[in-house]
Amino acid sequence: MGSSSQPPVGVTAIECVLGAETVSVEELETRGLLETPATRLQEFGFHCVRLSSEPAHELGLRAARKLLGVASVDPESVDAIFYVGATPISHAVVTSDPRSAFNYPVAYLQYELELTGAVTTGVSQLGCAGLMTAVSMARNFLIANESASRVLCVSSDVFPAGSRREMIYNVISDGACALLVEKGAGKNRILDYRQVTKGYYWDLTTKKNEIAAAYFPTARAIMQDTLRDCGIDWSSVGLILPHNVSLRSWEILLGLIGAPAEKLFGANIARFGHVIAADNFINLRDAEDTGRVQPGDKLLLFTFGFGANWACMLLEH
Amino acid sequence: MRDTILLTGSTGVIGRALVPLLAERRDVEHVYALVRGGGEVANLEKVKAVPGDIAAGERLGLSDQQFEEISENVTVIIHAAADTRFSASLSQLQAANVDGTQNVLDFARRCRSLRGIVCLSTVHVAGQRTDAIEEDIVEHSAGFVNCYEQSKYESELVLREGMGDLPISIVRLSTVLGDSTTGAVAKLAAIHQGLRLYYHSLAPMIPGFPSSPVDLIASDYAAAAIAHLAVSNFSAGSVLHLCGGRDTLALDDLLEITHKAFVRYRPSWRKRSIASPTIVDLSTFELFARSVDEVGDNLLRQSVNVIRHFAPQLAYPKTYDDDGCRNALGNMGIDKPRVADFYPKVVRWLIESGWADQKLTTPVTGVAR
């Protein structure tokens, strides 16, 4: 938990760009992009996904450009960019030339957005926990650098055309999310962040069942530990901003943690499913836009990312 | 007069432990060990294995000669045979546990020297009842967690009827875990499989309450107590709880002890950072189990089914009165081992026996009898 002597740091602006094509889960099934029957996935809360024909770095660029415009941010005032991608292909603009593996999108964004004062960092190997971790890293960066005031965090993932759209019974969208983490933020102040990594589950291909089983007890533990760190309980949490895995799994998790279903902001699960690392913050933006959060509300963000990372963040709106 | 004993279920966990205990007693003349399907019993001087089957009618599938010999000589019947598969259908279980019990009673009526029948049952005939369970046959409509419980409940109704003309004593066992000294487990039962799932990170949640009492007993204690209750302190009409009684572990304590035992006896297990199963309400567990049924891989489905067949009992917390049993055992030198002492030994034995490496396809059985 942040020390009271440290300046408040929070998420002041969020924008996203989702894949342009809206596709129903039935259509995904018709295209052979699912493993589980569409009807079952609908029962689990999924209806549509968004597919992109644009590569991840272009989607990320558009989200970041939109953010800087809407938030009227002077590009030169940005001190750092943290670029998040869950898969290796999100971290290089690859051509047929092997050297293109070093064509990093974060540098591309820095150039295109004219963020000339910003240092760049790629955040990877955290799966869907990448953006939340980047936000935490941004806070640490701002606290450690007295002269720094804002960090741009961008997450973008696009599955290759024709890829299966299901990961352990969850339906995946392409999309990018950009957000601004600022010192002295007037809203969405970061109260706490916790991350648990359990390397035993690193191999998704052989530990799928164990991961599915381990997800719940560790999710419960990290959320409870986060609240305990902050000296509050579930009654003080205004809203849970989920990662958009199935509503069914959230129903189970809510049962484990003893939180009422009304506290879950789950509307986007049906609308576009799981946008890898971006879910929690897209949900935060939409919760703000739809009036679901009020100043002072405590917001709990939870996600799980492959690489066996459970992550939880508490914000004060 | 020395007793001649007919033991059914002689190849089960309790039966196997009982055979040598009975054979070494001076007040036992002879032991007929009913054996179904070519099972083997200890080769001891007083013990005679006789092929038979409690489900094969009132003659128990005995040859004419053996039927005559046993019905002429037997003074005590210990009915330990049961179908303990939690996953079996009610009709399958009734065949052995209800009809089989009826057959044993009908056989007993043909025995000319009989002085007592000890029938092993389970404390789980209480099903979904909660609170304190008496040492008595109480009809209830609370329901059951699995068909095994129901079949044993129905079996007790048969026994109650039989008490009208037969000297019957019912001994209800709680979950038999393993040997109190060595930790050895004669046959893996549902609880051992549940522990294995935990060990392998395939047990995310358990229905119940943190304080739910988990009643476990040691197999050697159970066998010694049954031998005593059958031979030297038989009491017709009694219903006794051979269980932990007041000495139980709360579910959350049991999970913590298990975690510590895993780490202690397999230090490399620690690096897996496997979380203890979360204790959840029954509806949350059922939602999870249903979801796994709907979409889960076979391994996860099997794992959840193992838990599903017995663990919901923990969502109906209860304690078992065992005053009658403790009084009956009296000062016979049959001391009840403390569960906190023998439980870690059993976990150690399981780990060292390679139990973790066995496949999960073993049928789920209950009380390991």
C-alpha cells in the first residue's frame, strides 16, 4: 500500500480501440474458431467479440493518439511509455527480415506520437495481468522520479487472422487500451496493488486443468489480502472491475469471496468478451461513463494472466 | 465357551484387520472368513476362508456342506461386507447393502448357536442432518449426500426390523483413515483421493464451513474396538458410534495440517505454491462442479466428481455422540488415537507409498471397508 507521504498517483484518462469487426459467438463457431459450443459460451455470458485486421501496434497507436487528444496532453510532458503485450508477436513489428524482431512497437509509438521526452519500456510475459502491472510500474516510476509527472501505458493484442478465439472457456477480442497514470491525480488513485506469481503453472499446454482449478483459491486470497492491506472489507468496495472472463466463473468467484453480484461490472463480457490485458481499464472507463462510480468509491480490479500471475489493484475514484 | 465367528467383508479394510485380531484371541475358537470372488485372507490356524457372497440369498452362496457347518457352529456374526462405492447407483448399492444385509439376517435365523450379530454401518446414515447425532436409529427425511449413505440408512432399517427377533448390535464407523502407528492405508478411499487432488492442485474448493468437524478414525483402533464389541462385550440392541466423537478436526485445521504435512514429507512440494482448497458454500461448489461438467476436460471432471461424491457432507456439519461406544469399550486398553497424532502419519505414508503417482480413475469408495 502506498505510504501517506508519497504523492497520490492515479489513472486519469482511459481510451480504447477494439477490433473493427463485430462477430457473434455463433459466427465464430461457424468459422471453426471455438472449441466449446457457442450455446455453452452464451450460457457463460459471451455474445460477441471484436476482430481486428490491423496489427497490434497500429491499434495501440490509435488508442494512444485518441487518449492524448481527448485528455489534451502535451506530448512532450509524457515522461515514459510502458507498452504491454501478452504475446511475443505483440512486441515486434515483424517482417521477413529476422532483424525485424527488434522492431519494437513502443519506440514506434514514441516516434509517431512525438513523445520526445518519454523513455520507453516493454512489459511482457504477464498475459492478461500486463496492463495492471504496467500501471503499478508507472506509479513506482513516478514516485521514484521526482520530476516525472505522467506515464502513458498502452496495451495492445491482436490474434493472427484465423486464430482460435477461445482460451480456457473464454472468448477473446482484439483490442488496445491506452491510459494515463499521473502524479497528483484527482481520481482513480492507486491505493494498493498486489501480484502473485506461481511458476508451477507456467506451462499452459500441460497444466490447463491445474490452472483452471488453481485460479479460484488464489484469486480469492489475493483479493482478500488486498482489502486487508487497505483495512477495508467488501462492504466498502463500490464496484468490482473484472477481467472479462466468463460470467459463470465470476459467479463462482463472487461466491468464494462473499461479494454480492451487484458489485460486479460485468456488462462488457457479453459485448466483447475478454480483451486480454485491457479489460479492467476498459471497464473502469465504461463504469465512469455510465455513472456507475462516484467520487470516493473504492474500486477493486482483479485479473489473472498466463505465466501464472494473479493481480489485484484497489483504486479510489 | 469360545466363540466361532463368521466374518463377512473379510477382504475389506476393516475385515482384513479384524481377521488376525480375532484369530489371536483366546476366546475365539474359529473364524469363518466369507470371501467373495476369489479374495484372499490371512493364512492363520484358526481362520478358514469360505467362498460366498452376501448378495447370493440367505445361504450366502455357501456350499451345502459349509452352510450346514457354519450355521451349526457359529456363535457370532460380524457383518462387515458392504459396497462402499460413493459413485455407484442406488440400486447397485442396495443389492449389497440392503438386500445383502437382509440375507445375512435370514442366514442368522438359521444359526442354532448364535448369540450375537455385529453389523458395521456408517455414521453417515445421518445424511444431511446437522448438529448432534445420537447413537440410535432415527428415521429422518433430511436427505443424503450420496446413494451410499442412503443405502446404509435403508440397511439400518432392515436391522432395526431384525432386532425384533435377533441379537443385533450396530456399530457405525466414521471415516477410516489409516493405521495410527504406521500410517498405512490398506485401501485408498475417497478421502485419500481427495488429498491426492489437493496435492496435485486439482481441488480448488470444498463445500462446508471452516468449523465443519471432520470425523476420522484409525483403522487399527476400529478393528480392535469391533473385535472387542463383538466378542467380549456384545450388547444386543445397541447402536454405537465408533468415531472421533469429540476428537475431530475442524475443516480449516485439517487443510492447514495437510499443507504442513505435504511440505514436511515432500519438501519439494512447497515450490509449487499450491493453495489450499477454498471452503465454500454448497451452492457455489455445485455451480463450479456443474460448470466443470459442462465444459471441463476429463481430468478436471473426474477430479471434481471425486470431491462431489463425499465432500458435500461437510456442508452439513454435525457431531456424533459416542458415549455409548466409549462406555462399552471401557477400560479394555483400547485407547482411541488422537486424530491430530495419526493424521500426519497417514499423509506421510501416502506420500512415501507413491500414492501421488497413481491414476485418478480408481472408483471412489467411502469408508475403506
